[in-house]
Amino acid sequence: MRVRSVGGRRQPCRQDLTPVRHTEGNRVSRRYGRLAARLAVSSARAPADAAFRSHTSFSELKYAFECPYSFKLRFLYGFNPPIAEALGYGKGLHDALFEMHDRVLQGEEIDGDCVPELVERHVYLPFAYRDLRETLSAAATRRLTAYIVERGATFADIEHAERPIEIDLGDGIRVTGRIDLIRRRSTNEVVVIDFKSNDRTQQEEVTDLQLRVYALGYEQATGERASEVVVDNLDDLSHPRRNGVTPEMLQQAETAVRSVGERLRGNAYARQPSGGDDAARDHTCRRCDLVGICGGHREFP
Ligand code: SF4
């Protein structure tokens, strides 16, 4: 195995590992297991992480909340999830929604007639075979049409779509990202909305932390406090997850972001999947697309 020198230290690199990465379910080849073990050992010697010295994005932060080791494998070592045949579906839905909201902001009346053309232009599925492409395109059409039916009455409240925000906690801890949608009700209350568009469920504690971080980001970016943060799941519009914004919530968000920043900067990428007990943590690991490399926070039977 070749090793690469980083900061004067020699450690395995992604190119070394990728050719031998393969899994059968949760089992890892012996050769790959040895390399992954060496990678884990090398983490203890790696230089202090620069990720938070520059900045981290909201989407990356989610992985750090979910499991610091997952963050490390993805963003320091560059392991990507396997290419899925449905790759592009979620992004396509988000992009179509953004255009829809933007056109509302430009004063256009939006109804279901625009959906087929939005799907045609935005839902790009380069790895899907023909039947799957048709199935996913039909699903995207249904989701967007349902969204217009269910949420069209609130379109007049839209204030921003894809608004950039930044959390700067000082000491080099900075997080940037975008909020999918911001609505201002006639009562002048601000609602911050994040869209989910796939069934890759995550622990509720991670979703709630994300919501708190969005609320904090909105307040830092605008100087104004949002009233409510909402996760709107396009697969289930009848059950949006809502949280009222309180000072305690914003404090929890700040504490969580600072804690992640300090742990990562201290090179502390523990295998700590989210979850209140071992069963929940096992569940997080089983859904983790890097479990074949990592092996999980403990051995699975
Ligand atoms: S398998 Fe579990 S411990 Fe390993 S990176 Fe994923 S969530 Fe973390």
C-alpha cells in the first residue's frame, strides 16, 4: 500500500483504498478491513482538522451531528456513498421547487400545469435504467403537484427561496449554508422551512438539531428571530415537523455547533452514531452508507 505524506506524517489516502473497497452487506473484505483499521489508527496522528478553520456547510454539519467518524470518512478522506441508481432525484426535486418559489417571487401564478416541464428540466437521472427513470419522474410529478395543492395557499407569504446564511461563532467556527424557504405570515411571523425529499430517515434528534441550527443561522443573518422552523417532507406533506423558536433552542444550537467545531478541531472523530441507546445507535449505523468501511460503532452479530 502506498502512503502519502500529509503535514509531515505518512498516512493512507483515498486513492490507495478505493480500488480495494468492496462490501457484501455489512461484511468487509479482510484486505480492506486491514486498510480501514490502519486508516483508523492514522486518524490519531492526523494533524488538527482544518475543516472548521475555514468553514463547514450546513449539510456537512448534519453528518457531524449524526456521527463524527462519518464526517471524517466523507469530508477528510473523501469517501463517497456508492452511486445509487436514483442519484439526482432529490436534487432535481429541490431545484424544481426552487424555480417554482422563485417564479412566485417574480409575481408569476403557479399551478400544476408547470410541473411536467419542471420535472423534465430538473430531474436528471443519469444512472437510472429506463423503467426506474419513468417511475421516479412520475413520482417527482406527483410530489410537486401535491405540493402545489397542499401549500399553494401559502405562496403569497414567500419571502426568500434558497437564502444564504452564515453562523459565525468566533474562534474560527463558521458554518454556511442556505435555507430552502422563508415565509412571512400576515402576522409578521417568520417561518423557516427545510425540505426533505427522500426516505433516508435520520434520528429525530439530528433533525431537531438541524432545525435549531437553521433558526440560529436565520437570526445571525438577519438580526431577526424566526417564529417557527419546519421540516416539510415532500413524501408526507400532511406531517411537517414543526418547532417554535425559543431562546433555549438557539442556545442549544450554538452549544451543539461549538461542540462539534471544537471536537473536530481537536481531531476527535469518534465512532459516535446518534441515538439515545445502543439499539438506536445500531440503527444509525445500519443506515450509514459507510458502514462497510467503518464496521459500525460495535460489531454487528
Ligand atoms: S457505521 Fe456507524 S460509527 Fe461508522 S461512520 Fe457510520 S454511523 Fe459512524
